[in-house]
Amino acid sequence: MPHLASVADLDELIEYYRTPPAGVRANMIFSADGAAAFAGRAGPLSTPLDQALLRGLRGFADVVLVGAGTVRAERYGPVRVDGMSHGWSPGRPIPPIAVVSLSGVLPDTLFADPAQRPILVTTRRAADEHGLAPDDRRDVLIAGEGTVDVADVVSQFRDRGLSRVLCEGGPTLLDELVAADVVDEICVTLSPTLAGVQDIGRGGGGLASPRAMQLDHVLSHSDYLYLKYSRRR
């Protein structure tokens, strides 16, 4: 049976997320009517506790995977240690930000800390066309010829010792991971808001049928619901 509880703060909430899968854990927020963003950003749907959870989940990950659109819209920077105080311990590598992009154009905010090089995830064709290669500011991971092969991305992460992947969106990247059937766990924050669902035309992608997941917990705080689903055992 899933665990049902009300939580008072991050100290209580984070306890339910301390065992990440050795694979892909996705973390997303949706409005009550199913929107993943408002005016192009997830921030308006969120709350300080949800934002703290997002940062806290990074402490249990080896790498943070994000789509380029989300990185630009939310003005991503390097992972900060103080935001991971509930999961990360000194001596463990700080998880790098890995950005899926065909253009290779990453915002300057990602390069704020030279000691934390982001990983550009792209294709062979994009790398050849745009001259995308590792340098002193970024690493480069090539997966796929014309489109990014997300299953190969996860496999290459594993080869690098980055088995615990935290995907923070956006919805297009999540769709691709779902279509490749590599999502092991999804953490969903359900926001008590109506935002207007914008893109309802996407189908089931590469799946022959919906992937059944097991509900692990339902937690509540200030009208927000925090849900966690995992692959059926």
C-alpha cells in the first residue's frame, strides 16, 4: 500500500526520497489541469518547499539531466552544495548538469563555477555541423546520429559511473525518456493551480502501451500533493 501522510517541512518530505533508483528518476511539477509550465516556466506553479525538494533530490543523484529549453527558461546554474544539504555528503562529487541540445548554445549562467563543467548532450550530426567538442568550459556526450538517443545517453552515463540520473524536465525530454522506456521512477508535484494545458497533441511515442507504475507515496503540504511512482516490482 502507498504511504499517505501530511508533511510539515523539507526535513519530513525529503525522508521519502532517500532511496533513488540505479537509473532514471524524473522530477516534474504539473498544475491540477495538467500543465507543466505557465508562460514557459515551471516556477509559477511551484512553491518554496517544492523548489527545496528539487534542489534536495540532486543530493541523491550522480548527474542532473535537463532539456535546453528548461535550462534557458529557468536560468540554470551549477548545482549548489547548500541546496543539497539533506542528501549530499562531503567527499561525494557534485552532480554535473547535463543539457540536451542540438545547437550547443548553453546560457552563461551554467558556467558560473569553472570547477563544475556542464555536460552538453548532443548528436553526431550537430557536433559536426556546429564544431561541438569538449573544452575547458564543458564536456560533450554524443548519442545518436540525427536525434539524441536518450537510452544511449543513460547507458553512457552508467559507463561513466553516473548511474543515478535525475531528470528535471522539461516535458519534451520526459516524453523522450518515457518513449525509450528508461524511466524507473517519477516524482510528481501536483500544484493546486489551473494553468491551461498548452500541448495536448503528443501521443504515446515509442511505447506500445502505457507503462504501468506503482504508487509509493502521497504526501500533502499546503494544498500541494507530492507523489512518487516507481516501476512495478
